[in-house]
Amino acid sequence: MIWTTALFLLGLVPRVVVSSVGQDVPRSTVTSLNPEHHSPLQHILSSPTRTPHSLSDTGRIDGSSVGPAANTSFLKTPTALQQHVLFWDRNNDNIITPYDVYSGFRELGFSTIFSFGGLLINIFFSYPTRLAHSYVPDPFFRIYVDSIHKAKHGSDTGIYDSDGHLRPHLYDELFDKFDGSGTGSLSVRELFSLLKKDRVAADPAGWSFAFMEWWTTWLLLQREGRVWKDDLRQCYDGSLFWRIRDERLNKEEGWKQGYGWKDFFRSLNQGGTWKEWEL
């Protein structure tokens, strides 16, 4: 848990809410608790080049390819977990190198320090995915997309099954159990309750991975201090990362969610933390 906490403290997103030219974009204001009003799908659905994505029992994305010009020919039937990581397969060759991980996080708006910390992903998950190809560890710590299901760890939500397919009913049950506000979103306190519920005995590695994943998710997605159901759904099927990239390339709009250094210092200056403005 020490290294994940350090990664969080050192790797706050410097400013996820930026345009592609680095100019600050005003954060949207709170006008309603209605999740439909805050629907993160509105921007992407208005684009003529993108179509809706949804969870399915097979774990595939319905309606379009995984991302712009995505080539998944090396995957006969991509699972949701494979689609989840394809954003980091920069040249569609079934391989995610340490540099792919670093550049992917940078493209999503994370700080340099956080993106370097993301290399821990390759250190811990390269060998499990390598086992589908060889017992010899990969000397370059590469991750193999076609066997990403072998990197599935314990103490997780179980929304991905052992083959990497989605279990939509478990996704809905997660919000039924932990969305105490009924807004279709999860607060930090509710996310900690989820982490506590998922912990299994004698699994410190799984506890640490789950903590790192949920904190990264919150840093990237939070809006009004909460992770919203539609955003998290797209995170599971991988379409979210393409959406963030597209919105960050939009000089007028930018990506208007997340928590960065400016938010952190602003909250300190105001004598409070994210809890002061969380819905």
C-alpha cells in the first residue's frame, strides 16, 4: 500500500481540465443531481463519427470499433478487458510496451510523474500475460493484449470474469449496493466501502492493485467529487479513453473532468479539500 499511496500523492494530474494547447477550461458548474443532466455521453453521442457503446453479455463494444482506426485483427473476438487496454496498444500489434503505457497516460492528461509511476503496470503484469506465450519473462516488460486476462488480480469487483468478459449484472449491482445518494454515482467514501468489501484474505497485492486502480479512476473521472455510472461503464469497455483523447484535442471544449494539482492547491487555499465541494 505504501507505493500506491506515494503514487497517488506524487502523481496528481497536473491539469486534466485542459485544452490541447494547455489553456485552462472552466469547470462545469453544478445545477442538478439528476444523472441525466450530467450525462457524460452527451458530447460523444453528438459527434457524427462516433456511435453509442454499451455493455453486453459477451463483453464486446456494441455499435463501433474500439477506437479510431483500431485494428484488432490479432484478436478474433476481443473481450471487454482486451478492449479496455487497447488504447495503450499504440500501434495495434498486440504488445503494450512501457513507453506505450507512459505515452498513453500522458495523452490522457496525467502528469509526468504519474505516467512514470504507471510503468509499475508493466513490471507487475508483464509476466502473467507472457505466460500464454512462454515461461521465460519478457526482458522488455511488455504486456500481451491477447492474454491480458491472465493479469486479472484478486480483491477486485468481479465485473470481468476469468476470461475478461463483462458481467453486466454485477456492474448494476455495484451501484445498487454502494450508490447511497441515488444519483448514479459513487463518492470517495463509497469507493472506500467498495474496496473494503472486495478485499479477500492474504491478498495484499490485490488490495494494492485495486486501490491504485480506483484512485486513478477517480483522478481521471471525478466530477463534483464523484465517479458517474456512465463514465465508469465506458472505462470498463475501453471507449472512455478514446473519448477523453478526442475531447482533449478539442481546443474549445477540452476534457472537463478529473482532479489535478490546481484543484489540490485551490482546496488548500480555501481551507478545505475535495470533500468541501463533493455532492
